[in-house]
Amino acid sequence: MILTLLVLLTILFISIEVQKHFKLPSPITLIGLSYAFYYIFPNMVLFSEATFAELVLFLIPILIASDALQLKLDDLKKNALSLLYLAVLSVAISIAFGIFTANTFFAEYALSTGAIIALFAMVLATDPVSVVSVFSSFKVPHKLKILAEGESLFNDATALIIFVFIAIPMINGAEIGPVDIAVVSLKVIFFSVLIGLVVGYIGVLLMKLTQDPMSELVLILLTAYGAFEVAEMFHLAGLLAVIVGIITLNTITEKSFDTVSDRVKKARRIVNQTNRSKKIFSTGFMSGITRKLSSDVSHIERHKQNLNYVAVLALLANTFLFMSMASIVNLELLLKYKTEILLMFMITTLIRAFMMGTFGIVSNMTRKMTDIGVRWWSVLLFAGIKGGLSIVMLQMLPAGFEHQEMFNAIVIGVILLSTVVYALVLVGIILLNKKTFDREVELEGHH
């Protein structure tokens, strides 16, 4: 166990430093170093397939919580229509395209409709951690970040709902029609959001009872895992409940900190005016203001530190994820299905390019949606990096599923290709358009 932790921390440290100095996204370094470790020490298997699914499910809430903490409710409201199109409608239409293409390119496997939906749900689910990792190294327009990171986060919830409540029942023989899909989807979304709101508000109430920074950090984690567990207990979408719960907690908490920030500004103005005018106030009055100012500033700083702590925990969890994935990958299997992997990678890339293109056309015609051009389209296209959730869904396929081997190879192969190819292309696009993005960031700052 100690060796495992040492290896994980070493790989994480190197990945962070490489990203900081060479702008290489950390997921690429994590994957590269993880495979290098298993190549050099082939007998040191840190994770087994038997424990892998449980490990990933254990890590998902903290990964999602970290990304949800980056989103502000005001930004979500302003971009609600855009995110609805990108993360819900786009995924549903993409899977519909997938059914047609799979029947064309994978006809020899005679995949059922349920199996095709499951496969495309897995390879369309994106990785918000990787997207945030790339954007953290560069200056890009705030609205573009919201679209890419928000789409990546809510895309996961949509893909998982489709996979669990539509694809799996169909694979198991259930007959599901359009009305059933609509009813099930609305029920799952409504009750998952409701659970997220309730758990988030409970987290807020508990947060008001403490001023201890470590307790606040624990409450953030409790909210994430609590929302996930309660939703899963009722066979709902735990992922969506986590997103809603954390955004609820963070939004209300941030509002209270805005009040504290206003109080800090007011106190500083009084102190500065006193110093300039040389007015003489009682020692007790000035001492009280100074103490309150110091307390408020410390409170804000502690909250910011907690957000950083959650981000560090998410980085560690992501390292666990990539290390565990490297330990179960069968290179012979990837080579056996290399044609299917490349086909699926190209199909999903073309579908995503088309959907981002239609989003650009629709958004540019609608005042309530964000206008995007070719640059933003290309960023959104290659922000579709795949990750951990795809692995989770892979482990949720029914026991004895006849296409398990092929699905394992395709999903893991597409994850590896998208992590390397998409991330590198995304970095290249941002670097090539650096001056333009810098101007856009500056213009946003003036508005």
C-alpha cells in the first residue's frame, strides 16, 4: 500500500510539473508514466479487475465535485440553452446517429439496438477533469470555458442516464419505446435534481454551524458522496445529484462570502479614510474593526484553500484512475480490435464535429445562446476527451454480455486515443490562437 501511494504521488508530481513548464496536459503524462511503470515492473499489479469497478465508483463523486465547484450558478443560467443543447440534445442525437453508423460499420457483429446505445453512450461520455486540466494552463475566454467545462460535466450525466435507464434494460430484453424513454428520463432527472437540491441545502445548514476550515472541507465531501449514495439508493442518477448538490452548496456559500467580502471592503475603507484624515477614533472602535477585518479575510482565505484541497484530492483520484486503467489494459486485445477502435474513434469525432457545427449555426441564430465561430467550434470539438466515466459504464455491462471483449477494447482504445490526440490538438489550437484569445479575455474584462 505504501509503495502504491509513493508511485501515485511521484507520477502526480511529475505530471503537474510537466504541465506547468511544458503545457502538456497532465492526463497524457499520467497515462504515459502509468504504462511506463507497468512496462518496467510487469509483475507489480497494483489494481485488479475485480476491484477496479468499485475503485472507480468510489472516485467518481470527488472528481465530479471538483469540477462542479468551478461552475457558478449565474454562468449556468446565462448559458442554460447552450448547455442544454450541447450536453443533452447533442448526446441524444449523436446516439441516434450512432445506431445508424453501427449498423453500417459493425454489421458483422449483429449488435442489438440496446448494445449500440450502450457502446455510444460509453464513447460519447467526456472527461471534465481532462478539459479543466487543459484550460488551467492557458487563458481562454470565460464563456468558452463555461461551454466546454459545463458541456463536459453535464454530458456525463446525460450519457450515464441513457446507459443505465435505457441501454441496459434493452440489453436485458426490455422493450422500450419513445414514450417510455421520455417518461423514464424525466422521472430520473427530476428526482435526481431534487435529491441534489435537498442534500445541497443540508450541506449549507451544516456549513453554517461551523467556522472550522477542516470541517468545511469534510462537509463538501459529505455533500458529494451523500448526494451520490442517496440517488443510487433509489436507483436514480447519482452523478446528476452530485452536480446539483455541489452547485447548490457552493452557490449559497459563495453568496455568504460575497457579503463577507463587502464587509471587508467597507472595513478597509474606514481604516484607509481614518489613516488619511488622521481622525481620532477610540482604540476600542479601531481594534474591533481590525479584529473583524482579520477574521473575515481569514474566513475567505480558508474557503479558497478548501477549494484548492478538493482540487488536489481530485488530481490524486484522477491519478488513481489512470493507474488502475493502465493495470487492466490488455495490449493484445487492443491490437486485436484495432480496426474497430480506429473506426469508432473516427465515427465519434465526425459526429461530434457535426454536432458542434450545428450548435454553432443554431447559437449564432439565437440571441439567448452564445455566438461561436470556427475557433470556438474547434476548441469545443477537441474538448470531447473521454475518461473515467466510460470505464465505470464498461464495468456495469451485464454479466455474460456476448460483446464484452470487443466493448472493453473499443472503449479503452478510444479513451487512450482521445486523451492523447484530442488533448494535443486542443493545446495546439489554443496556442495558435493565443493572441486572439488574449484579446477576447481582455474584452471580457472590460464588460
